[in-house]
Amino acid sequence: MTSSITLAAQSDIEDIVTTLWEENPKAAELIEGRLYDAFELLADNPRLGHLRLDLTDRPVLFWPVRQTPYAAIYKPVAPIEIIRVIHWRRDIGVLLSHD
């Protein structure tokens, strides 16, 4: 299966990798790989994620990316659409309300 990645999610990924790269290039590559592995997993299993009605009423699912502090937020359509990749400590509800 495949997934599509919105411009906002692409920007999120670039920001994450760029920020990490400055401190630890190896960690940046590892995190980036885990993000794309998660996207592939979700593309193959689009209902794995869960709703977070406390954060948004939008029809999106959340998936904690393995061994990272990031959430993949996506629409479970065919192909899935990754709409954001956000650190769990950020105000996800506010960030999604601006999209």
C-alpha cells in the first residue's frame, strides 16, 4: 500500500529531522526511518490508529510512532493521508485547529 503526505506533514518531518540533525545526525536518520516505517505500517493497516476526540473532532486517527516522541496523525482513506507529525508534548489540538 501507499500513503500520501500533506505539505504540513512534510514540513513537520523536515523540521524534526533538521532540528535533530544539528545535535545528532545518526538520531535524525533513525527517527526519520521510524516515521516512514510507521507510515508504511499504517498504509497496510489503516485502522490501527485511534481517535482522540479530546484533541480534535476531525475524522483523523493517531498513531504513536515506535520509539519516538511523535504522533502520526492521518486520515484512514485509501491511500491513507498523513496530515501531521507532531511531538506528543506540543498542543496538538491547537495545531490541528490551524490546519
